[in-house]
Amino acid sequence: MMSDSDTIYSANSQVSEEYLLLLLSDANLPTGSFVASSGLESYIKHGFTSIATSTSSPFVIPSGNSSTTESSSTPQIPHLVRLTINFVRDSLHSYSHSSLPFIRCVHETLDQGKGGATGERKEAVLKEITDLDNLYEIMTLNHVSRRASKAQGVALLTLFSKGFARPAWIPSSIPASDSPQHSGSEALVEELKLLIRKGLSPGHLPVCWGVLTSSLGLGIEKSQRLHLFLHARALLSASIRLNTIGPYAAQQLLLHVVGQLVDDSMGRCAHLRVPIEKISHGANTKFHEEMMEEHADGPANTWPLGEILAGRHDLQHSRIFNS
């Protein structure tokens, strides 16, 4: 006869990627995204929602090599919904170009260091991650985005240590339900957190997201796709609180629009990577600028207006978001 404890611990020895996706997509995870609007609040406060959209300019949703265009026979999209979609589209386009290469390279770096990485190899993995982190710091052009990215990045590492750690009350005789690489990554995450506290690494969101998802055993492309979806969902959540769209409209956009936008961004940027083999050869800003000019398939920022608006966030007389 099974005891209560046997019933509690009779879990699979391996957590599936599908279950990890469910866990990581939980809106209640303490990651700090709830207080970030990624420039949307500044966009609204600077009057862009009062600009009339041209009826001659059709609404286009990217979808692979084809486009879905609003025809004259279809009902007109409400003004604020159209502007929200445009903001999400432009923000996703720029953020995917800047973040996905870093997520991919962090995954590749940690994958190379798995399987009992100790000593020199472990130090090399940490150095590559901190180099990537410092490069993202240089590429983030305004202080508001840097502040929000670092706050959410550190929150992800804390989530890994406290939220996804094996509870002490589970008997050691019970097989672990996490992935094999999870336990080996705990020490690396703790060392990375220590480097961040010492100011040797900024702890930016894409880098820490890559560390989190790789340590949990989530694949690169699933990690990238989920990251973009969460970015878009956070924008729609902020839009609801800013009263530009309602909760039902936000759900409609998530189902009928955001998926296509995420797919388009993945198609454009999922393969991009940072030329990490050259990063360690120089640590100054000039070197990184020259290095990135040589690699057109690397990270980039594609929306200058978004950067300007995000940088002006702190100049608002009143605000409800930190970014």
C-alpha cells in the first residue's frame, strides 16, 4: 500500500519541455515584467495615440513570405487597437534583433560546458557569459532600458535559485524531477549572481533568460519563441493598464495577431548569433562597434524612435511603470 509521501513524490524523473513552457509562461512568476512597459507609456504620453492613422495605409500582418492585408470590404480596425498592434510589431522587430542572438549564444556556451564542466572550463563559460552580458550593456542605448533589463535579469536568476530549486523537504532517496543539467547549473548561477553583485557583469534580461532556460533544459528555439511571446504579452498587459485597449481585445490580439508577429520575428532572427569568438579579444566600446559592423548577421537595434521614447520615460510628469 502506498503512503501519502509515496503518492506525492511519484513524479516523472524528467520534466518535459512542454511542462517547462507552462511553468515559464505563468504570468505570476516574480520576474518584474509587470512594472515595465518597454517604452509604451512614453509612446502614449508623447501623444502618438492622438495621431490619426491614414486610411490609405493598409494594415499588414507579417506571415512568412506572404502578408495578410486589410481590404476595403473589412470593418475598420479601431484606432487605438491599430496603434497598439503597430507598437507591438515594431517593438518585437527591434527586440528580436537585439535579444535573440544573445539567447542563442548563451545556450550554446552553456551546452558546451555541460557534462561535468569544472575548473578552467567552468571559468571559461562564466567569462563568455559575462562578455556577452557586457556587450549587451554596450548595445542597449538608453539608461531606462538598461535599468529595466538588469532588474528583470537578476529577478530571473533569483527565480531559478529560489523558485526552481529542489525543496529541502523532498527526501534525497526520491529521484529528482528536474533535468540532469539543472543541478550542475546551480553553482554556475550562484557564481554569476555573485559577479553581478560585484558589478563585474550587468545581468541583462536576454542573457539571464538564456541561462535560466538552458539550465532548465529548454531548447534554444523554444526559449527564443517563448521570450518573444512574453515580451509581446507584457506590452499588451501594459496597454490594458494604460487604458488603450481592454482585456478582451488583448486576448484577441494574442490569439489572432501576436502569434504571426512572433513567427515573423523568429523567421528573421532566430538564427542570428553574436560573434563570441571575437568578443574576448577586446573589451572597449570602439572595438565592439567595429566588430559588429563586420557582422551584419549579428545583433542590432532597428527602431530608433523606440529608443528615443524609452530614454525619455523618466521625463514624464507622472508615470505608473519603471520603463
